[in-house]
Amino acid sequence: MEIFLDMSTWTIVSWVFVGLLTGVNIFIFIKLKKVSEQMLKMAFPGAKNMNEAIGNLQKMMGGAGGAGANPFAAMGGMGGGKAGVNQSQLSQAMRMLQESQKRAGRK
């Protein structure tokens, strides 16, 4: 009985293994693609693809009561609104930080 197989047998076994792993990867990719398409349809019911969904999202955000294209501007500038708003928020936060440091220094 021969313990070591010759090189051509190992090559064949390796390629079979590569083919098997490739098949598994393709199967997983197809499943994930179906799931992502379902999620897209749930989030944006009328959209056929991601570009259309993004376009619909931008239209919705453009029509959000004075918020412009920035969805966070109406919520207090979380994501960065206009430069003046951000600057005033930053200065207010710095004042609050200085006040809290003064209080901590007194104790």
C-alpha cells in the first residue's frame, strides 16, 4: 500500500476542494443578495435598485419641513447643519465644559 500519493492525485484533490469551496461561496452570495434585495424592498417599497432608493430618500429629505438635504438639521444639528448653527453649538458646548471644570475645581 502506497502511503504517499503522487503529485497529480494531490493536484486533483486540491482542485476538487477549490471547486467545492467556490460553490459554497456562490451559494452564500446568492442567499445574501436575495436577503439584501428583500431589505431594500422593505425600506423603500417602490424602488427597483439602490440608486432609485437613494434618489427617493434624497427627495424625501429635501421635502422635510425646512431641513433641506440634511436630515439632522431639523433634529438639532446632530449630523452637522449650517456652519453658523454648528459654531454656536460648539461655543455653547465649550462654555458648558468650562463651567463644569470650574465647578469641579471648587470641590
